[in-house]
Amino acid sequence: MDLAPLIAPMKLGQETFQALIVLVLPLCSFLILGFLRNRLGILAGYLATLVGLVGLGLSVNLFIAVWNYTTYHFRTTWFDISLGKLPLNFTVGVYLDNLTVLMLVMVSLIALLVIIFSLAYMKDDPQVAKYYAFLGLFQFSMMGIILVDNLLFIFIFWELVGLSSYLLIGFWYQKTSAALAAKKAFLFNKVGDLGFMIALMMLWSQFYTLDIDAIKFLWQQASLSDRFTLSAGGLSVWTDMSDTWMTWIGIALFCAAVGKSAQFPLQVWLPDAMAGPTPVSALIHAATMVAAGVYLLARVLPLFTVDVMLVLSIIGALTALMGAFAALAQSDIKKILAYSTISQLGMMVMGIGVYAVEAAVFHLFTHAVFKAGLFLAAGSVIHSLHQYEAASGQHLDAQDTDQMGGLRKFIPLTFLTFVLCGLGLIGFPGFSGFLSKEGIIEGAIAWANNADVFAAWLIPVMAILTSLLTAFYIIKLIIKVFFGKSPQWLVDDHPVREKGWAIKFPLVVLGLLSFSIWYGHPFDGHQSWLGEGVSRAIFGNEFVPTIIEGKWSMVLALLALLAGGTMAIMKYGVDRSYFTETVHWLKSMSYHNFHLDAIYMIIFIRPSYYLASAITRFDQHVLDRSVNLLGISQVVFAHIIAWIDRTVVDGLVSLVAKFSQWFGALFRWFVHSRVQSKILWAVLFVVLIILIWIR
Amino acid sequence: MENHLLTLIVFAPLVMAGVLLLVPAKHIGFFKWGALLGSVGSLLAALFVFHLYDNRTGVTGIDNLSTYQFVEKMDWISLDLGQLGQLSIQYFLGIDGVSMPLILLASIVMVIGVLASWSVEEKAKSYFLLYLLLSTSIFGCFLALDFFLFFLFFEFMLLPMYFLIGLWGGVRREYAAIKFFLYTFFGSVFILIVMIGLYSSVIDPIKMSETLQVSVSQVQQMLQQGSIASDQMIRTFDMTAMMQADNFIPGSVLSLFNGLTIGGYSARLIAFLFLLLGFLIKLPAVPFHTWLPDAHVEAPTAISVVLAAILLKIGGYGLMRIVYPIFPEGAIQFAVLVGFLGVLAIIYGALNALAMKDLKKMIAFSSISHMGFVLLGLASLTAEGVSGALYQMVSHGFISAALFLIVGVIYDRTYSRQIADFAGLATLMPKFTAVVVISFFASLGLPGFSGFIAELLTLLGAFHSHSLNDLLPLWMPIVAVLGLLLTAAYYLWTIQRMFFGKAWLRNESWMARLTDLSSREWLMFVPLILLMIALGVFPHLLLDISKESISYFTELINGKGFEQLQLLYQMTK
């Protein structure tokens, strides 16, 4: 297999050039707004809107050019460190197919609506230009994830999206909660990204390229025979494509999605991320960025083995159920929606796991619309309450649903949007969620039906249970916020009101888009143009609706949502007695999201800090001290040597000196003594010598 | 190409120092501008070399003298040793794809270092003279191709560093300076031992071909046959000669064929380990790193910048220039050890950084952690890994310079470096905070900045090694990846504690002094940030220069390494 043609450069066409413009425009917006942030004032928002509009226009244009027609691919070499014959060529390019252009339109549309909404929502913020700059950075990186043809570049933009998310969550950095949430989001994402990095390492070591097309092709070759040679420039390399290896690659890639798409066990960052401005939550933490994980899974789907798919469905179903359950006991309006997002993302991942890929991507799209709608509507609630707060001088928590009620009279448009989008979320017939979510549930049922193990039925059961809970919590939320008596704090002379076209326009658009009529047959997901087009992009040209399991799965799903809805209405619609009276372990479990935060704190975060402190102590008290001890012992040794030198070596010398001195003194004494004693000594010696001589 | 550009790079600062020596000490401005002029002179010369640099295929350098560029070679010290032949020490400079990027790094950072020293008023004359002396020895180190010359510059660096830390440093400056000096000196002793061993074993084939009137290959052949008399041998310190096994005198200490073992290991492997130790201390690698945090904490800002950005690189450069090509079999034999030390440094440094309460110490440990990538990449001996190692050296040079300047900004204003002394600085110093966030994210390996390319290439290479040359086990790169998470953790935690939240300072009086960046500070940060981004977005800027050399390097070490290792085993059996 020759590698070179697989990663050969491809020409920049008109379409791909347009795509590059869509990509670069928000970056320009980021740079301009970033550098001129103090001088632009009100213009900042309009500039961002303009860029958003142009981006949307170009995206729609591209959509028309590509959808169900053809694909475009542009590729060039980024850098090349080829080693002799070994090809080490890092390419980069733009790839356009049904899936990409669909995502492109979705992201551009929601980004534009969110920017428009922000015109009113962020109007009074002193750092508004910085806000739009960060949004531009986000759009740029998100577009990058969608457009590039190459896993390395997806990873690059993946991280940049993480950065912009970090900056936007921490936008109100003076708030401790925002600062903590930003850090948490980035780090939990990073955990997933480690998996991504490892996947890149594994793929590179086998394929010498990270181009998705090339990898898919080579993978296909590999699946025909486990080992095959990859040759380039006359050099052949064996690649090992055993099932285990492939499964590990799949799992590592999935890790990335687990982080970004807030799947179990990394989902804990998303609820905290709500500390950012609400339009940001709508755009990044509901509609687009968190869906990037699902998009990635759809893009690399052919690389997944059966085992990986199983992991996907289990984790997805688990996340879906956990998210829905955790949403039950929340009272913060944004937290409820955040958990709902987690839950819906779980549904999508599960959908991919059970091979209902087009339904999952379809759900990605519909979810983006209605969840953005829900968040913006929540933003409208918060905004109008803040306005009221400012006007009346009262202090209230604008996000706490326990303090709300009867708001439908004051903010009817918001109410309407909330209901429409809510119906979309629970998958009510006639609304977008109905088509996509039922597709996923059908897929799950069909998958369980085909599986040999009875336990496989757990997956669709969890999905249906999720459906039930979803209906429950969202209707509960609507009732709590919009129905019933007005709360006590409400004084009539300062009415709560939604103000301005900038607030209303995005709500209307998103509310309307929550109807199913736009996506094909309003009651039959199989006949949707969107699902069909996506399926074409993923499975090639022949479109086979994956599952026709009869109508009973749909009935089941409908029953679930009716049951959930009815329960919510029964419980909260009638007497409005909230959970508050019962302190129950289940409730605490739900409120604290299964205590995951506390668990991670105990298992990972604190121990790693203790480990760090212990290592520091080791560093200072063992390593550094031993160096110092070595130094000190050197000095001590030197002193000992010096002592020896002084006493022994020098002592010997002194001894000799002393001796000669003594001897000299003796002789001196002889020499200097008187004549009489000299004679005496001489006589004595003579006597002595004579005595010796006689002997 | 007959020019003396490399000499100009090396000695421009020294000449300037000579001129400044004549200026009376009271003219402080003279010394600042003079030092700036001297380092800008080197920078311009380096840029000109870069402009003329030839990165065509086959222009590789490493062990191939003829493909080095801008070579300057002349006799310096020649001694007739009588029976032992001749001693020849050369003034021998040259540049290839490994040294070119580092010369650019060093020449840029030295200029920024002068800017960072602008506030030095006390004993300014000696400060700037020592600084210029330091510049010369740094450039000399990166350009010398004669081991003796290299060692000279390598050692000479310690002198100005010792005084710069010891005289202009913080509270415990004397301790730190002595520790720095002695620790590095300790490492140098090992280098010196091997250098003497090499000198006694290697001949200069080119010179001998001139004296014997035969071709170079004939000289080598004759040498191996033992038909050259001892008094005819010209012993040399030429590194490129040391890289060829044919130039080793049969039976000499470090010859491949002498079968000499010390404690079960062949003498050549011991020599490899000695050199490794010497350069690991400089790098520094765990567990030889404890001099670094102290030296950093006590050194004045500019010297910290030079220390982190350039001096540490000499450790990595020494491995690439000297240790690996001269003893390739050691590179193979001890790949796992070097890789392990790399991973250890990555994780150990990051964990330490996480626990640090002093901002400067944290960044010092982050340097240790980042230098781990150099070791890991080098150990893999794949083109990606080695490119990554070199890239990391350059990238970390720019990033760590910015990081230490950041500490300097805070320290200059408050004389505190404790993380816990500050909160919510973003409100007080928004522009500074932007610089901090950019630099921190660059350092934690965010794509778009140079550090990402370096870490990516290193990790890809380290992982690839398993299937390519089977040197490193798979767990090493995987554990190293964990270091990325820890790195993100300590940087983000620091941002959150120091810059986010409500503005709060330990000492109220600091409020007035915490002004945003001055224009001189901007002048230091902007080029660094631009370079980080440029190298992050256009990796070929650097890789095009180094590609040929590194491809050749990896092929050389892999090829010769395995071959010579086998030989060694046969000989010592």
C-alpha cells in the first residue's frame, strides 16, 4: 500500500476557499476586537453581528453547494520532517461533505442568534468587547473542528475550543465560582484530551498520517488482513492492526468525546460551567461545543470496533439516565438545563453506539436548536429579573426557580419559546425532538433485539426511562417558572418585562425551528431529509434506513413522555408543593449529581495534591538535603584533612624541628658552659672512654 | 565560504566588554547601551547567518565536517609530545541544523535579557561586563566543534553566572551561587575525564593525511592496522573526528575494539554515562536538579531568563552534539534509562510545581518538567522525537523567558513572589494578565503555541519508537501525557488564585505600585509572544532548518548505535 497518493496535496477550490473564509472571519473578529477593545464601545457587538451574518450567509451558500451533491477536499502540507525514505508528513486541509456543511450552518446560525441576543443581554457589561472577541475565538475554533480533514487539526481546534470555553466561563472572573468553574471545565476536558492525544500517537505510529480519509482507507485495508505493509518511497513498514489495537484506538478517541461532550465519568464540569454568561451557555455549553464530541464520533465512526460501540452505548445510556436524574432536584434554572444537556448528549452517544448514527446526528441538530432556545429563554427570564432587580432595588436570585412563578403573564414570548423548545426536548409529536429522539430509541430497541444477551435490553430501557424523566423535569420547570401565583417579591409598579428585538428575535427563530415540519415528514423521522443526508455522508451513497421496528417502539417512547409529563403536572400543577418538604437520600443523590464531585475530590484531586506536597517534601528533605549533606560532609572531610595535615604531617615536621632544636640546645649548652665544667666533662668522657676501652 | 560570521557572533559581546572596560563606572547609561549594542551585534550576525544558511538536502552537519556551514578552523595550541605524537587543539567553529535554531534562540534572548536588566543601577559596570562575558561563552558553547574549545566556553560560563547570581541576587544569593557553581562543576569533572580519554584515543585524520601524504581513508586504514608509529600520531579534540570509530587508536581506552571493561561495562559505555551525567546536571534532570530552583529564586530576573532560556539548553545540546554522536551505542543501550529520566522529570517536576507556593519556584519546576520532554524525545531516536526535543529546547527558551519576566514584573513592584500574596490581579493589571494567560497557556502546550508542536512531536516519536526501533516501552509516552494534565493543573490553579477573583493584596501599599506593563516591559514580551505563536503556527520555520540534520542524526545514531553495540558485546564477551 503506497502512502504518498493517499496524502497527496489537493487543490484549493472555490468551495474550500469559501470554507476557509468562514473559518478565518471569526478569527479576524477576535483579533480586531481583542486589540481595539477599549476603543470600539457599542460597535463591538455590531461588528460581531456582521461577521456572524456573513458567516451564516457563506455557510448557507456552502450548504447549497455541497448538500447531497458532492464533497470537496483541499489538502496541503503543514510541515514535513520526513526521515530519508520514511514519510513523516503532517498535512492539513478542509473537507466538505453533508455532515460538515450541516454542522457549519447549525453553528453559524446559533452563533449569530446568540450574538444578537447578547447585544441586549451583555449591553451593560463594561468588558463587552472582550466578550465578543472571545466569542469570535470560539467560533473560529468550532468552525475549525468542523471543517478540517485531519485528526491532528481537530485536536488543535478541540483544545482551542477548550480555551475559549475557559475564557468565557471565566468571563466574570471576579466571581470565585466563575474562576473555579473555568478551571474545572478546562481540566476535566483535558483529561479527555489525554485520550485524544494517545489516540493520535497510536494512529500515527501505525499509519504515518492523521488524515481522516487516508486513515479510513488504510483501516479498511487493514480489516481485510490484520497485518499489511505500508510503503512509501520504497520503504515498507509493517502495521499492526489487530482487533485489540483497534479497540484501544477507538476507546482513546472516545475519551476525547467523553470530556468534551460531558459523558460519564467526566460530566461534572458542565453544570459548573453555567457560571458563564447565559448566552455563552446557550452557544457553547448546550448547542455547539459539547456536541463536538458527538460530531467527532460520527466523523471517525468507521474506526470503531464492535467493542468500542458497546462502550459507547453503555456510557451514553448511563450518562443520559444520570443526567436526567440529576436534573430532577435542581432548582437553579440553568443547572436544570445543563443536566438536561448532559442527558441528551448521552442519548446521542448511545445512539451512535447502537448504530443509529443518523438519528444521533439528527438529534445533535435538533437538540442544538431547542436547547439553545431553552437557554436563551432562560437568559431572557434572568435578564428581565435582573432588570426588575435593578429597577425595584430588591435583591433576588434570578436563577432560582423556587423564587419564581407565574411569569408567563409578564414575559409571554419567553414563555412561548420555552414551551415550544421544551416540547421539542421531550420529543412531543410534531416537534423536532420527536423525530430525532424516537429514532435513537428505535435504534436502541432494534440493537437490543439483535443482540444475543438479554442484558442488552438495559440500554433501551434506560433510554426510555430517560425520556420519562426528561418530560418530568422540563414540565416541572415550566410549571414552576411560568405558572401558578406570582411570587411575593413581585411588586406591581416595576413590571418584569422582556425588552428589545435583540432578545425577542432569536427566541422566535429558535421557537419556530423546534417544530418538526422543517425537517421533512413531521411525524416520521425516517422520512427526514436531514437524517438521509447525514446517512449519505457517513455510510456512502446508498441510503438504507437502519431500523424499521414497527410502530411499537414509538408508542413506548410516547407513553414514557406522557407518563413523565403527567406525573409532573400531577405533582406540581395541582398543589405546587415542591420537593422541599422531603429530604430524601434520593433527592440528595440527584441534587449532588451522585456526589461525583465529592468522590473525585476524595479519590483524585486531594490525593494528587497530597502526592505533590509529599514529593516536594521529598525533594527538599531528601534530595536537596543529600546534596547539601554531601557538600557539608565535603567541608567536614576537608577540616579533618586539615587537622591531620596540621597535627600529623606538620606535626612530624615540627617534631623533627623540635628535636633538632633540642639537640642544638644541648650542644649550645656544651659550647657555652664555663671552662671548669668543660674540663670536668672532658675528664669524665676520657674516664668513660677508658672504662669502655678496658672492658 | 570564507567569512568570520560565527566569530563575530561569539566575540561581538566580548569586544564590547573590552571597550566598556575603559569607561568609568559612573556612566551607567554607557554600559546599558553598550551591552545592548553588543548583544544586538550578535543577534544581527546570527540573523545574517540564518539568512545565508543552506538547508538543502544533504547539508547535514553532525559528524560530517564537510557539510557544516560557516566553518572556521585554525590551529590554536600545538604541542609536540615526543613519543606520544602531537597534541592539537583547534579554534574550530561551525554550524548545522542542530545549532542554528539554538543560536537564534540565544541571540534573541540575550537581547531581551539586556532589556530586562535595564533597571540595574548598582555596580552596573561589573554587571554588564559580566553579562557580555556570559554572552560570549554561551555563543561559543553552541558553535564550538572542538571539544577543548567547547569545554572552555562551557566552564567559562560558570564564572559570570556565579557573580551575577552571587552579587545581584536575592537574600540567599551566596548559597545559591555556590551551589550552582559547585554542582555544575561537579558535572564538568565527568565531562573532563571523558574528554581526556577521548583525546588520548582519537587522532586527526585530516592533519595526518597532510603530514603522511596519504588520503584520509588510508590514514584510517593504516591506523587500524597499527602501522602508524605512536610519535607520528596527531591527537585531537575535534568532535567530528571523535564521531568516527575509525579514528580511534586501536587499543586506546575508548576504542571500540579494546574489550576493556570497568565493572562489567565496556569503557565506552561508562564514558557515555559520565558525559550523560555531566550534561544531565546542566539540563537539569531529576534527581540532579536541586540546584536549579535555588539558583532561579535567588538570581535577578534577567539572569533567571538567561539561565532558563539558554543555559539549560546547553545540557540538551551537549547530548545531541557530543554524547549521542560520539557514543551512539550508549544511546541505544541506555535509551530506556534516558527515556525514564525524561518521564520522571516530566511528572516529578510537574508535581513539585503543583505544590509550590513561590511563583518563581513553580516556574523553575515547570522548566524541569519541560526539559523532561527533551530527554524523552531524544531517547526515542525517531525523527519526530528528536525534532520534538530540539523544538522543545527552542520553544521552552522563548516561553520560559516570558515566564520569568512575568515573575520579574510582580517582584519588581512588590518584592514578593508568593502566590498567596495576590488575588484578582486581573482587575488591577488587565494587560499584564493577558500576557500571563497567553504565556501560561503557551507553556501548558496549547495548540497555536510552540510548546504544543514540541510536545506533540516528542510524544508521537516516543510512541513510535516502540514499533520503529523498539527502544522505548509504550508506557513511557502514555505516562508522559499525564504530565500535560498536571501542567495544565498548576498553571490554571495559579491563574485562578493570583489573577481571578476579587482584587486583594497582602499589603495595601502595593496597590499603588502595581501599575500595568511599562513600554520597556512590552518591548520584552511582544517579541517573545510573537515568536511563540509563529513557531506554533508555522513549525516549518524551525523544522526546515533542522530537518536534514535531524534526519541524518537519527539514521546515524540508530545505524551506528546498534552496529557498535553489537561489536562491543562481542569484544567484551
